Amino acid sequence: MYTPFILLFAVSTALADAPESDPVAPARGPWFVSSSVFMLGNFLPEPPRFVQLNAGYRLNENNALIIEAITWSYPAPLGIPYGPDWGDPKHNFPGHARDIGVGLAFQHFWWKGAYTTGHVTPFRQTYFDQEGERIQAGFQLFCVLRAGYHFSLWKDRLFIEPSVAITSWPVNTKLPPEFAAQESQWRSFFVGEPGLHFGFNF
């Protein structure tokens, strides 16, 4: 089931050692911090309580390593595809899941600002009932393959990175039975997740 995702991730990583040509414009320094514009969703009536903070180091003009600290909550299985079922409350959990984790990402620039990034984040998942009481905790390994474009702003001091991603969670453990019943109806990957990161170069 995960073969296409794993293959794309492996190809992205392997080709990162290809000869450098026409890289993205050099930034001010090797270090940068970034986050996601989707934190604005925390102002919605039912916020995801999403927080992300990234610290990155550019190994050279084409490659970077990024540490990502992320926490968020969600009320329904992540594998519901776009369409009539996406966002339909009838598919919600009898409560919500809360994730917190620190992951690692590898970013490679192929041509100018065009890049791919592979992310792997282990999450501790805590499950809550509809009254907000903790039920139990589990583990999720969350993987992302992202493709996007890096736009430099203000003399390379700032940047934004719109992107689209394939996400997958090949390990997802200790779901409460009612949560597992909803989760089992859907695939354990999602195609077409949008992204919009912004950051600051040191």
C-alpha cells in the first residue's frame, strides 16, 4: 500500500547527491527558522490548536536538514479524501486525538526555488472523549513527501514556500475501539495536502 510513497521518498533522497546545478539563490547564512501559515486556523471557532516551529541548517546551496516540533489536534480520520465525505461530521471520532512530536526533514532544491522535502515525525497521540477527558495514549509515525517552490523576500532575509504533499502514517497504535472503527474505514495516506511555510534566514 505504501510502495509509491516509499519509492518517491527514496528517489528524492538518493538524487539529492546528484551534481549541483542552478541552485536556489544563496541565503544570508546556513541557519533558518520557519513555521506554517496554517497556525492561523487557531482563530477558527473549532481550532486545531496547531503549532509548528522548525529550525533548519543548510548543508550547501541545494540541501538542508530541518528539525520540526509540531502539535495539533484533529476530530476525524486523516485519510478521508477530498469529496463529499471530507469534513462530514458523521465520520468524526467520539472525541478527538491530540498529537505532539519532534521530527526530522531533508530538503533538496532541484532547480532555482523548486524543491522536495521528506519529513518523518514520531508522534505521541493522546485520545480524548467528547467531554475532553483523556482515554489513553498511542504512537503514530507520520511521513510526508512535499513538493513546492521557495520564494525569497526582502533581500533573502524572509521566504515563503507554498507546496503540496502526500502524507502517510504506516504506524498508528493503541486507538480506542470507537476511534479504530472510524479509522478502519479509510486509507492510511492522503494525497494533495496543501502547505504554506514561511521563514527567516539568519
